[in-house]
Amino acid sequence: MWEGVPVIVSLILFFGLMSVVGMLEGMQIAFFYVAKLSEEERGSNTWANKTCDLLYNKRNGLNLPGFMIGRQLCVVSCFFIVARVTTQDIAEGETNVLGLPDPIQNFLKLGFQGALITTILASITWQLVAGAFPVAFLSTPITYILLVICLTLEGTGICNGAWVLGAIFKKAFGYQLDEVYIGTAAEREARGSKDNSRRDLQLGVETGFHGLPDFNKAPKSLRDLAESDPEVGNYLSSVANSMKAGGSAAPAVGAAASSYDDDEVEC
């Protein structure tokens, strides 16, 4: 750290700025995930709703890419200070850290240990948490405050060149918003389209079909039917339970066929 800065201040800056960077890393994951959800799916938390309103409804939706610009400025600023805290400067005549040999001490001066620590503690860990609990990640005032700070930094115009380059790429390659291809979250919900991003991981737990081998690899139409039709769901559950018990699925198949024949007769 810089000369004259007390050790306790360095520790506070280190953990404080690492937390800020971690929040920013997690926010970008949570923001893009929640963008696919309808307003009902986002819940009723006040801070989450305020964050989503500022992020997706203001400036014609430009606040989301604007946050990415401001976020990068904030992360770079934080890492500039964190790098100073984690850099080891051993003056001539002083003993190496833990009595390490000079080659190892010189290697530590390069800052790789600091990069490794920040990558794990201030990036990957927070991203994993935000990916698993995106709505909960938005439901704190800290998220809203950091969003406002990032948008303020973007508003200074320091990195406005990014908008120009983005517009050039959009024009050159004909990029369109996701809504052009798949519709908004409300439109997808209205026509019954499903988001499969997490279903393959959760389907066995949610439906009880985890006894069926490789059910997550079944055709999408079958998985959709299993979730939407209770009779199909009950049938697959009975097959799974029969396989667990070491029995045969034949009786269940016969019962299903008989039920299907009865339905045909009634029609």
C-alpha cells in the first residue's frame, strides 16, 4: 500500500472494495437473468421493483447497457486500489515474507497471488450466488445504490465511445434485441413458451421424474407435456416409482393404455 496508510485502513479498503467488486460482478449476472422474467415472476420486494424499474423501464431500456459501462469504470477503480493493497514491496535490507527465497519473493511481487484472490473472492463466488438467486440479489438497497452510482459514472461520458462502437457493430452485423426473436417475457408466457435455462437441472426435483434415466435429455415436447398435463406427470411418476422399487413398468403402461382406450370410447 502507499506509504503513510495504516495497516487497518488497508484491510478495510481491501475487504470493502472486494465486496463492492463482488456485488458488481453478481449484479451483471442477476440483471441479465431477471430481464427474461415477467413482472409477476420478479416478486413484490420494494427494492427489487425499484431496481427493475430503473434498469428496464427508464431511458427506453438503455440503462442496462449503461450500467455495464459504469460498472466497468467502477470495477477498474476498485481494482486499482486493491492491487496496491495486495502488492508486496520489500525494501533492501528487509526480511522476505516468511523467510522465502529471493526468487519466490520476486515472483510474489508480480501480483499473481492478488489476482488469484480477487478472482475467487471478488468475482466467481459472487457470480455463482447471483446466478442461483438472481431475484434475491436484487432485493437489497445496496444493489440499487450501486446501480445508481454506475449509471452516474456512465453519465459523465468518459466512455461514450463504447456507444459509438456498439452502434457500428449493430449496423454492420444487423444485431437485433432478443425480444425481436423470442418476444418479451409477458409474450412468451402468453403463448406458453418456456425458459429452459434451469429446467434441465431442476426438473427431476420439481416433478419427481429423477428415477427415469436421462429424462432431462428427453424430447422437449415430452418434457413440456409432463409439466403441463397432470395425467402425463402422474404416469411418469408411477413409472419412476416402479423402477425404483425394482418392478416393471409394464403394469403402468397397461393402465395408461386402458385409460387412453376409455377416453377414446368416451369421445
